[in-house]
Amino acid sequence: SNGPWGLAARIASWILVAAAAVVAFALVAVTVGPRVLPYQALVVRSGSMSPTIPTGSIVFYHKEAASKVKVGDIIVFQKPGDTSEKVTHRVFKISKGPTGSYFTTKGDANGEPDDWQVPAVGTGWVASFHIPTIGYILAGLESTLGRLLLLAIPAALLGLITLYEIWRDRGRKA
């Protein structure tokens, strides 16, 4: 534990612990947080909001009454005609029609507003902030390989630490 190798090992272990803590915090913020706290976190998978929100960003949204949403706000909504897809676009215009108010939306990278209209009723989700690139990592962890690595890497590290402890103790007894 003395000397430059001991110092390097301590620094490396602190870096690994810090990195693991950041990953664990991110996973909890994205998976558990939205279930118990009033926010959503979604990964942006297309470039329609670039450069404002780059592909691979994770966007955090807060709940807002439709009546308080204004032109320029970035909202998330289910794509009309495809309830399995969520779209993050900017409110381009707010209009009134025979069935009530609606939002016309537009991606920042798109030349024209979207073809659909989003009903401006009830409450919805407005973007609070985003973190670039982290969405790629979280999306990777959702894959089968990512989940396997999420289990295998800590297990391998624990095994190596145990072996190190055993070998260190044997060296002291000799």
C-alpha cells in the first residue's frame, strides 16, 4: 500500500468508484425518478431539434398546464397517428379551431412546421434542460449487451478485488 503503485491503485479505485456513482445516479434519475417525482426523462433519437438538442441527448421535462405553454417552448407529445412514438419539438404557433386550441410544432432543424396539430388541453410535458451525449450511453445500457456488461463488469471487478485481497494476505503471512 506504500509507494507509487499503492498511490496509483488508490487513485484508480477512487476514479472507478466515482464513475460507478455517476452511472448509478444517471440510471436512477432516468428509470426511478420519473416514477416517483414530477418529471420525465427521454432520449432524443433523431436530429429534428439539432443544434438546440443534439441526437443522443437526454431531455428532462416538467409538467405544465397547456394554457401556460407559449410559443417557443419545447414540448414532448405522442406523434399523432402513432402512439408508440414520442416527439420533442418546439411550439411554433398556438391557434384556435372548432374543437379548441391546438399547437403547431416544428423541429428546429426542419424547414417547415409539422403536418399535424397537437391539442392544447389538460397538462403536458415541457423541456426543462438537456444533457448532450449521455443518451447514447443510456440507450446502450438498454441493449442486451449493455445489460450483460452492466452485470459482468462489476462482477469481474469484485472478483479481482477479492483475489487481490487473498494474495495480499498470503504475502503478509509468508
